Amino acid sequence: MKSLLAAVIVVWLLIGGLAAAQRGYFSGKKSNCAALSTTALTIVSGPLNYFGVNPKVSCKQVQKNLPQPSS
């Protein structure tokens, strides 16, 4: 049972990697928070990418809410 689950997870991630490659996320043009997070989320979402899921991450909103260091 564990080996079947492991095989399913590996295939799931390979399909997600294929989707990320087809979208050009491994081209290396952008390497910022949003690009890396979107690539990782695409890989994790696996086959769902082929059913219309197109995850995108924006790190700008997160950075606005972070506390600023005191001066």
C-alpha cells in the first residue's frame, strides 16, 4: 500500500513538473518570490493543471503587511 501511494505521489509531481515546463516556468528569466512560488504551486497541483487550475502567487500583498524594523 505504501509503495502504491509513493508511486501515485511521484507521478502526480511529475505531471505537475510537466505542466510547469510547458508554461515556461523553468526558463530562469524571473527568480523572485512570486515566480518561485507559482512554479512550486503548479508542481504541487499536479494533474489539476490540465483541468483548468492555473495557480498564481503574488508576494507584493504579503510584503505590505510585514512589520517594518525600527530605526
